[in-house]
Amino acid sequence: ETGVTQTPRHLVMGMTNKKSLKCEQHLGHNAMYWYKQSAKKPLELMFVYSLEERVENNSVPSRFSPECPNSSHLFLHLHTLQPEDSALYLCASSQDTSLGYTQYFGPGTRLTVL
Amino acid sequence: SQQGEEDPQALSIQEGENATMNCSYKTSINNLQWYRQNSGRGLVHLILIRSNEREKHSGRLRVTLDTSKKSSSLLITASRAADTASYFCATEDSGGSNYKLTFGKGTLLTVNP
């Protein structure tokens, strides 16, 4: 276990649903990340939070809405998704956003959009 | 844009053999990291090598970095069936944000018992 948990592990939703992904880190880190991993594509960075402030929004569509209420929790709110949004969504954390810190990943949420 | 690119895309070997995976990148970096991912799971950090280092070891892992060729290699010695996973290199670019890791598509390693 890496100290980063994600729930749910699997999610199937229709295009009109609203759902949320949850990530929690037990490492005392100050930075948290959302990544999208699609088949046959490199890992894509979506959002970065440092000390609960968003420092990166990597041109992600507004149907993905992140929330970081404190340094241990990170959410990804989903609404009106498209089938091409089906992917593995990975959360990660690091000590902070400075140079050379290792990122610790959660197990991911496998999302299927019907 | 994609920075690291692993080679080969897939590698199948017998238990006990060594496995070598390569990573090439395009821009100057601060460091390069290797991660491992078991099927459908999260990534696990294996090793970080800084731009001023040439070689690093961790257990059965050996990583080299050649900044003049913009390439790195990951060697796993005496492989085991449990080493079966995808392996990714990730670069922290010197011109970019400190926290931003750029991942390659990965090498799928299969170790046959």
C-alpha cells in the first residue's frame, strides 16, 4: 500500500449522471494530483493542488471539477461525461511541489461512461 | 506533449533472465524517474536519477542516464514472475513546472515462469 486510497475502485455511469471520485492520502503530504490514464496513451496530468490551492489545470474540460477541502483529501466531481472519458483515474500525492519529490499513487478508479 | 518514450513497447522473457528497458526524451531534465504499474493498479515509484548522476542501483534494479543522448535504461536482473508489470519513465523537465512529471507510454514486461 502506498498510503493513498481511492474510492470507488470501479464506477459505471451514464452520460447524464453526476458522480464523484474520492482520494485520501495518509502521508502528510502537501500536494495532490489527478491523472487520467487511457489505453495506449501516456499518463495525462489533469490537476495539481498545493496546500489546497489549485496550481495547475491542464486544459481539462469543465465537466471535470476538482475539489481539495484539505491537504489530505481530493475529489473529482464528474457530470455529463462522454464515452471517451472512460479511463483509469489516478490520484497521487507528494511532499510538496518542489523539485525531485516522489509522487505516490493510489490504486485508481476505473471509470466507464456508457 | 509526450516527453519520455519507452522502448520496447513489450518485452517477454523467462524467469531468471535480465530485462532491459530504454527511455528516450527530448528536452533538458532535472531528473528522471521510473515507475512500475501492475495491471489496472496505481503506479509505484521505483527509482529517481538526477541529471548529474550517471548510474543508480536499488536491489535488482540498475538505472543509467545519458544526458548527452537524452536516454535512460532500466535493468532488472534475475527477473521473477512477480516483476510482470508495465514500466514507465517520467521526466521532470528543467524548463517546466517542478512538480510536473511527463510520462511515456510504458513497456509491458512479461516474465514467464
